[in-house]
Amino acid sequence: MDIRLELGGLLLVALGAVACVDPDDKASNVHDLRVLGMAVERPELMAPTCEFTAEALEVFTEQVTFRALLVDPAGEGRSLDYALWACADPEDTICEDASQRLLLAEGTTTAGELALPIRPGATVLPDGSLLLDKVRQADPYQGYGGLRMPLVLNVRAGGEAIFAMKRMVFSCPAVPGMEANQQPVLQGLTVEGAAWDDGALPTLTGKGTFVVRANDVSALEESYVVPGLRKEAVSLKEAWTITWHATLGEFTPEETGSADFNGQPGRHRTEWEPPEKGAVAQEVTFWAVVRDGRGGSSWLIRKARWTP
Amino acid sequence: MSSNVNARAALAAASLLVAAPVLAQAPQADAPPAAAQPTITRPPQLVQPVEAQYPPEALKEGLTASVRLIITIAEDGAVSDVQPTEAVGHGFDEAAIAAVRQFRFSPAEVDGVPAPVQVEYVYHFTLEAPPPAEGTAAAEAEAPKATLTGTLISRGSRSRVPGATVRCGDEADAAEALSDADGRFTLEVPPGECAVRVIASGFQLYQTKETLKANETTEVNFYLAPAGSPFETVVRSARPKKEVVRRTVTREEAQKTPGTFGDPIRVLQALPGVARAPFISGDLLVRGSNPGQTATLMDGVRIPNLFHLLGGPSVVNAEFIDSLDFYPGGYGSQYGRAVGGVVDVTTRKGAADTVHGSVKVDLLDAGFFLEAPVTDGISVAASARRSYIDTLLPAVLPKNEGETLSIVPVYWDYQLRVDFGAKRGTTPEPGTARNTGYIMAFGSDDKLKLVTGGEETDRDISLDTRTRFHRVKGDWTYRKGDFTSVFTPYVGLDYFDISFGQYIEHDVISSLGAREVMTLDVSSLLTLRTGLDVYFEHVKVDVQAPAPGGTEYVPFPGNDPVSELIHEEPVINGFDGALFAEADFKFGAFTVTPGLRGNFQRVNGTRNWLLDPRLWLRYTMSERTAIKGSLGLYSQPADTYQFIFSPYGNPLLDYQRAFQTSLGVEQRLGETWNVDVTGFFNRRFENVVSPGDLRPTSNGSFVQDRFVNMGIGKAYGVELMVKKERASATDKWSGWLSYTLSHAEDGRAGAKPRGDNPLGQDGPPGSDEETYGLSPWDQTHILTLVANYILGNGWEVGGRFRLTTGRPTTPLTHPHDIYDSDTNNYQPTYGPFRSARTSSFHQLDVRVEKGWRFDNWTLALYMDVQNIYNAENVEFIFNDYRYRNDVKIPGIPILPVLGVKGSF
């Protein structure tokens, strides 16, 4: 076990060195075309049975709503071209394999929330096979933990291009107690201890930092059961993460929540810091994107007026 | 003319032999690993002196002189070489060398075997006094006498000085005495003023005046100043070797090589065949092998943890070592359990003359070393060290309201050795049995506690780890005639504890092992070696942890949930044993050594066995030149804990294997320069890598072994070592130049495994499908230059300069952003696997030491400065969050470390 400790020590030193290097481009600072989040409403389609029956197929082929949070702060409202693909291989992050993909939607839009009705479970490949079946074949676990169909959104504007992937979850009650996932929804934010409601424009003055918190969501984090690899079932509880973004300055930390290696969830508390110099008073847009760790996601948008 | 000459031999006693590795030799009985330090069991005796011719010009001018010489005595007692340590001129050097070349000695023995040695010898040229007048002899007999008696002590270290000549005056007929093994002497001289002259090998000429009274005994202590480095005399002896490369690092080199903080293991990184490890890590990356594939032994017993926490100093206290033997490959059959190299640390035997010790304090820790004789034949040495950074950290850690931050790193280690059986000044009669041995205990303890949290933070973290080990080993060496047996039993106890939130693990490893190495010199043409090497380990694991995704369930890519706790208490019993045999066949200048090591491993129900045949060849072209080559198979068992049940381990693991071959030539130039060039080729296969392939189980589930024997790699290259040793204690400088030209590949056979086992994702990073390519540690050019210079007046300065090729990296291409919304991570798009490199590394480290010598102790103040010109070297390349640009992680900036050491 000595090598484990040695490499761990080396990793710590490297991480310490990383902490001393400050890349200019921060994930929490949104300054160009980005996809900040994607969601499918409903986040999980659970068939009533694990047999491949018409009843199961009926659930899997339901229409759902695909949502994407597109931001383009420097785009000045320009048009964004998009194309939404479904494909089979979860490692094909851009749906490159033409024989195993299908175009679900395409068009133009502008920054904001893109919402598209889709029925990916019903898609059939040119060779006549059901895409969902190809997903199972491409899955190294052969669908043991549920089927995850990659949905890839390609967004283009000017010279910028993004491929953004989200897995759509299809499952069945393989073990007792399994229930379909519910979409995580944040219950509001506070800034410097005051409620930060949708449509409000609080004023933030000075260099900060400004403490931003999410209202307690622990009661909404679902307990759930999944099939076990060593035993029949494993009990889990969601530990949501929130990723924080702003059109000015940066957040530290940029992501809160989740359960680490030690099994302890974190607090949804972060600090927003405006730039030290070069910025003028302006309206700043903030985004908080929540993920439940099993495919569910949603977001809140807030604004504030900042003066140096 | 010759009647004018008085040439006296101040032949050093065996304990003062200053012997550099002597010439090229045929392979002989290899010193067993458990008793690696050579012992001169029979010193050479001058049996045929020859008078030197007094230089005519010097005689005319009435000059006298003492010529200090290094004599190389061959195995048969003949003088094979003579070199002056410093010229005195006036023809004295040439005359002394001409005479000494005709000397004849009785053969010296090292570890009971005739061996070439070097001795320091002082040849005195004195002028004969006029013949005494008639009746003077009778008057002298009746004249009153005075007695001068006392002890010769090395100034600073207080070691006793044996074999020194004490004289009253410089006249040819002046009375003189030779100090015994305890440095004692007695001289009877006429009363009055005595101009004392003490001549001792390795010490400056000592002169003083004593007024002696008739019929009285004057007791004195004379403190002799060592001639060279103010604190240490390097004691070396040649050991025969069959290996193509064995590099020995002395304690002085281990402590004084700049940039290593006096850490003995890190000094090895400056040798050929060892790639530079990142930052100040002490990893040994030998001839293309990976970390963990080079075995580090302490007197033949494997050290479980090589370094203190977070890449700190090695657990081997530099004060306790005698030397380090480093085998980058092609090592003997008595060594196993490694597919890379082997490092064997030889510990220090306690002093037999009197109590000595030292105390050392530096930035991180403080420690002491103590050695003393207990009774005749029994000596003890002990050392201990403790860090105190835990007491300093609170002063520098930030304190914020609403936050708790506490970091408590503590480490300590100890070594204790008791030697018995070797009585001072005794040499066993030929044919009689000789038993010596020692008992040694050593261990280490590392603790790290980190607590952070509070309402003003985003996460509470509580980490508490502790790693301990203890070893007790014995050593019994039996020698009789041409037979030598070394038996080394040992027991060990290791603890590993970690508490990190809900993750709690307590491991206990109890181990028991033994080595037996027997050597028999059948004839001058044949030497046999055989023995066994067995090791048993009882591993008890107790772990409670949140069920990890990928091993307990199929995880959804993204943030981890709070999992139910699992609790496992597996117990694993592992045995690994080996029988080995070697034979040296000598055919004139050729020596052929075939060897075989048979390995057997049993871990719970798994049995593995294999044979490792090895072969060494040596052609001794001359006393100074030898060509050597080797080839063979080497194996390393997987660690016992890796046999834990799937998916946390793999109970079906097999031996890791390697084929190693090398060919080299060594050339000795003069008395102080050695050059060797070695080419090597290694191929590793069936190495343990992680993870294994994902496979279905009979119950419809899936399992992914954490480890699998699918690792492969190869390396080839050329190593050059040019080493300058100190010719004598007065030689000012030493050092070496090390250069390696190499190519190393590493990876795994077969396709990249799929699956989501987070415990096994330590395969080659930065690739989509490639699993094999340049080793992440590959460095085409590795140049190291080390030099130490004694300025005088207690000042010593040293430097280490390194220039290496940057390590391989996989370049980014980034045609577009690829964002995984479920994990909130971007995905990289890479170019060809490990087709780029970081920029070259260059760094200069400097060490300056100032010493003060007092009669009974010495004090040294030193500063070791890493990266003195603050080069901004790139250690790693990370990327920005979108994988658009490289973020270069710099290495250690300029880092001075101040230390103080007191010795007595």
C-alpha cells in the first residue's frame, strides 16, 4: 500500500501547485457562447415491467421535453443554429457515428432556454432497428443499471461551436422499491443573507466577496434504490450539486453540494467576487444550475446591479 | 648512500584502511545482502620492506620528508600500484614510490576472502645521527628515563586513532611507539623537553612539546586533526561483484549531495538509469520501470513505506546508514520481488572505541544518532527523528471567523542495532569458525490530521490518517574456511488507519520472513552460492465505506449520491518463497555465472510459481578494464492486499515479470577516476495494472476486477558514469557525471477496458483508445553533474546540476467544445497519444557547509538551496476547464533549507 501513499502525496503536491496556478478562463465566469445545463422533462422514463412488452414500449416512447440553457452574453442577441441528435454509444460524445444516430430537431434560436418536444425512445435507425436497442448493445453493462441514451445538442454561432451531451434515462423496476426520478428544483436563493427572488434586482457594492446560498433542499433530495452489482439492491440518497455562473466576476467554489469520497454532502454556500479592476457598474446575470446526480436538472436565473 | 636512509613504515591498521574500489576483478563470493558491509578480516602485513634511495640533492641540503602514499595491494600481497597523495618534491616522491613498488605484503582478507585492498602509507626520510661516542651506550643505560603515555583521539569525532607513530623529535634514532587499537601508546625517552611528532594515516601531522621529568610518567591526550573533510573519513573497501552495474553510495555522499536534503534515497536519483521524479518526490524510476517496481531493502528486509507523509523525507535516517547499494538491473539471484531495480541500504554498526553521537536540526525535523561499545565485542547504535512542523503550522495557518482549519502532520522514526561477536583487534585463526551477528529494530510512524469546516465553508472535512510499521530482524553470520552462511530472520507489524468522514479503514499486516545465503569457495575456479528467501504476510482489513459506484452499483455519470454504508473484514494470508542458486565458473580472464531463482506464491487459494534463470558474464581484460554482461528473468509478486475479492481486488493475480539484459565496460583511470558505460534492454510483461475488463457474472450481474496482469512495457538505453573519488583525506574534490540516453514505453495489452469503476481508473490518461505508448516517465536525456569541494578552514561547497528531457504529454487538438451536461465537465479531444513533451528540465542545487571542530565535538551549519537560479520548470500540464489551453504546473521554486548538526 506504500505506492498508494506515495502517489497520493505526489497528487497532493500537484494539486497544491495547481492551486497556485490561476487559469484566466473560469467556468463560473460566462463571457462567450455556452450551454450551462440540459434537462429532459421527465428525467426518467420507468417502464412498469422489465420485460420488453408493448406496455413497456409505450412508456419508453412517450414524448418528453428537452430543455437547454443557452447563454451568449457577448452575442448581442444573435441567432444560434442548433441540431439535436440521439445516438447509441455513450462514449460517442458528438454523435459522430452516422449509422447509430438520428436527428431529433434542428433550427435557429437565441440565447435563453431552448425547449423541444422529442420522442427519442421511439426513434428507429435507417436499418430498421430501434435506437434504444442499440443503446443497450453499446452499454458495457447491457442495460443492467438502466439505459442511458445520449442526446447531443450542437450549437453554432459565428466561429463558435459546442457539442453538449445529456443522457436520457430509461429504466424498469429491476429491484423492489425502484421509483422514477423526479426533477430537482431549487427553492430559492439568498445573497448576503437576503432573499433573492426572481425579478428582483438587488444592489451589490464594492469588491465583495458576496455570499450566495441556496435555500435548504435536503428535504427534496430523494432516497432511491438501484440494482446492486454484488448484492440485489443498493440504497442511495441524492446529493444535489449546484453550479454557479455569472456574466461578471467569478464564484468560489464554482460548484457546491454532492457527496465526496467520504460520503458527506456539502453546503450550498458560495462567494461571488467581482473583478478587482477594469469593471464598471452594470447589471449582472447569475445562473444556478442544479443536478440530482441521476439525470435530473433545472436552473434558476437571477440578476443584480453591481457597482464598484 | 643508502646507509643514510631511515625509512619507517607507518602502515595503517586495518580499521584505517582507506580503500577505493580496486580494479577490475573476477566475480567472487558476493556479499550477502544481510551483511553487505565488507569487513577486513585479515589486514595486510608488510613482510618484505625495501629501503628507498635517499635523493642526493636532498641529502646534500640536509632535507627530510614524509611521503604519504596510497598503495594498492593485490590479492596475492604484491604491490600493484602506488600513488602519492600529494607531492613533497626534492626527489622524495620518486624514491619512495620506487622502493614501495618492491614491497611485499601478506595477502589481506575481506570477509574471509583474499581481496585487493588499498592502504595509506607514510614513508619517512630522515637523516642519520652521528655515531655515538665510546661509552655512550653504557651511560645511556644508566641515564634516567621519563615515560610519556596517552591516547590519540580524532579531533571532533573523538574516535581513537590506532596505528599512529608517536616520536620524540625527528632524529633517526629518536624513540617511537605505535598506538594500539584503543589509540593508546607508551614512549620511554630521556627526561627533558620532548618535541612530540604524531604521524597517522588520514590525519595531519601533530606536533607539540612536552616537558618530561625523570622517572615520572606523563599522561596525555593528543587530539589529531583529520586531514580531509572536517568530520568524516570515507571508509570504503572493494567488494567483488558479478553484476554488470552496482553503484554504491556512501553515507557522506548520501548526506552531502546538494538538493537531496541529505536524504539517502533521493541521492540515488542522481545516478545513471534513474529518471527524474517530479517535484521533490523520491520515487525511483529505474530503466523505464514504474514507481513501486524497484525494491528498497534495509539490510535485506523490505521497507514497507519508503517516505514519510506527503513525499517527505525517507524513513531511512541518513545517520544510520553505512552505504547504499543500487542495482538498476541484472541483480543476483538472491534478490527478487522486483521487476525494476533493487536498493539495499546497509545500516551502520555501532562504534567499538567509545561513545559517539550527533544531533541534527533542520526545517522539518530533529533527530539524534548515538553509538557506543557496551563490552568488548558488543556495540550498539541508535537513532530517532521526529518532525515538529505540527507545532509551527498553527502560527501560519489562516484564521477566519466561522471557519475551523487544523492541520497536524507528525512523523517519527527510529533505528536500533546491537552488534555482537566481533572482538576488536582479533583475527581468527585460519580454519576456525567465526560467528558474528546483530539484532536490529526499525520503524516509522506518520500521522496526518486535517479538520476544516464550519458554517462559513461549503463543506466539512475531517481526515485522520496514520501509517506505522515496525521491523525486528536478526543477522547471524558464520564463517569457517571457505564456507560462509548468513541467516536473516525478521518479523514485522504494519498498521494503516484512515478515517475520512464515513470512510473508516483499519488494516493490520503481520509479517514473518527469513533469508539464508550460503557461499562456498570450492576452488579458485568455482564458487557456489545458494539459499532461500521466504516471506509470509497476514493481512487483516477492516473497512467501512459508502458503497462506491462502479463496484457496488452502476453509477449515473455525475455527482455522487450519499450511499449506504458497507462493512467488510477480509483476511488474506500470503506466502512468497524462493530458492536460489548461483555458481561462478572461472576460465582465465572469463567468469561465467549461471543462476536460477525458483519462486512460489500462495495467497489464500491461489498458487503461482515460476523459474527465473539468469546469467552473468565477465571478461577481465586487465586490472583496470572489464567487460560484463547479463541477461535473465525477474519477477515481482502482486501485493497481498491486491488479492482481495473482486471488484476490490483480484484473487487470481499472477507474478509480474521482466526480462532484463545489459552489456557494459568499466575502466579505472588512475586511482581516483572510474568510467563505466552500460547498455540495457528491458521488457516488462504481465505487470499489474488497473482496472481489469468488465465481465458478466453467472447471476446476470457484472464485475470489474480492480487489478489485472495486463501491464507491458519496454525500455532500452545507454548509461554513462564518470566518477571522481577522493584519493585521500587531503584530496579536495569529488563528484560524478551521470548521463542516460533512454527510451521507455509503458501501457497495457489489449483494448482499453470499459466500465465505470472509479477505483480502477489509473490507467494511461489522455487517450481515447490507445493503451500503450511512451512511458509517462520517459526522459530521453538525463544528465546529472554532482561535485563537492573542500575549501578548507571548515568550509565545504557542493553543487548538483540536472538537465533532462521533458516528460511525454498528450497534446490537445480542441476542434470544438464538448460539454457533458450530466457531469458538468467538458471532454478533451486529444492528438496522438503522448506525442508531445513538456519543456526540458534544468536546475542547479547548491549546498554550503561550515564546520567548527572542537576537541570533543564538532558543529556544522549547512544550507541546502534547491533551484538556486529559480528555473521555472514545468512538472505537469493541466488544462483549463474547456480543454482549450494548457496550464503549466511549475516545479519547486528556489527553496533554501538551513540545518545544524552537532557530533561528538
